[in-house]
Amino acid sequence: MNQSLNAEINKYIRYSHNNDINYGIVSNDMVLELTKAPYLGGIQTGKKIQLNNVQLLAPAEPSKVLAVGFNYHSHRGDLELPSHPPIFLKLPSSIIGPNENIIYHSGITDLHYEAELVAVIGKRASKISKEEASDYIFGVTAGNDVSARNWQAEDLQWFRGKASDTFSPLGPMIVSGLNYKDLLVESKLNGKTMQSQRTKDHIHDIDAIVSHISQTVTLEPGDVIYTGTPGTTSSMVPGDIIEITVEGVGILKNTISK
């Protein structure tokens, strides 16, 4: 699963059609159905369907959702942090897919977007080196680390601020074969570009992040890691439309809703 400029690029989705949920590989405007998740070794069933006839869902079903804070100097500023990647936890129950609503929960006063590249694990990883890490990364997708800033400030941990229901939009697809160390990550709020920076500017690159986490937590296929957001963010309110774009992956679009 080594990611390089010469690797074959494949695009995978999870989708709903006629009340059935499946995984598939995207080929032009067609979806080729898989027997199971691609990161679990799913193979083609022989069935295919038009891409525009399916409803896209979050492309992974992780047992763990991890995230890295302050991984761009443009977001970190002068904050002093340890030399290792600063990791925090989100909840699988916070994941939603493209075009689902982000809930502006009661009690929130300052809700922010955070555009991020998300790594998807492809095989069990425990105590692996940075040099080995790329072999354990199945692919990448786009994510929005939705953050209630007032809850981050009020709580002992960030579980409400970062892991409330709908606070982890993910999608629209998982893409393997991209050079994930140099992809453009952007956000648009109501059509206006708010963030734009390349992953080559990560303080801790994805391989270092995966290796660090694996020293103490065993990563399983399908687990996802949000790798940090660039620049500054701002408030969203009900009715706003937030779009996260990762180069080569596509656009993850969600609406803020009460």
C-alpha cells in the first residue's frame, strides 16, 4: 500500500442504493460493487451501477478515530507543544458522510470547521517504524474536524468539543496511490475559500503520526486519523454550507443545521 507518484490510483466509496449498503470501486462514471470494505480485502462481485444513482456514505467504518492537533505552523502559531505528534480522540459515532447535516447542538456558541487530510489504515499496525508506516496506510480521504470552541475551553477533555454527534464528516471517497505527503487541503464556507495549504507543510508527516500512535495503540483496518488543519478557522451558524476539498479526493460538503 506504498503511496508514491507512480502508484496506481484507485477510488473507493461506501454507498446506499435501494436500501442496500455496499462498498465499491469507482471506474469513470460506474461503481463496481465489492464483497466488503476494500481495506478488508473486498473483491468485485461483478455487479455495477451508475455513480450518479447511488447515495454516498462515509467511506470507512472505523473502530477508532484519532486526530492530531496543531500540525501546521500556520495553525499552531507560538504555542509550545511536545516534540511528538499531539494526539486526541474522536468517536466513531461522530462520523457522517457527504451531504449530511452537521448539528449545531444546544449550548454551542462558537462552532468551527477544520479542513483535514485523513489517513485510512489498511492492516493491523502495532509498534511499527516511520519507515514501515506507508505499507499500513490504505489510502486517504477528506475530513472536517468540527470543533465547538466554547466546549473545548470548558471541558477537561475535548469529547464534546470534538466528538459530538456529526462532528467528524468524512468522504467523499478513499483514494489509494496518491502522494499524501504533498496534497492541497482547502475549505470553503458558503463558497468563500477559508483555508488552503499543502500537506508538505505538516509538522509531523503522516508516516510519523501512524508510527507514533502504533507504539501504544494497535491500529486496525479502517481506522482513521485526522492529520491536522492549516491556518485559522472561523465560526459557522445554522444554514451555512462548508466544503472540504483534498486534492485527488474530491469535495466533502455538509450543511450546518439545528
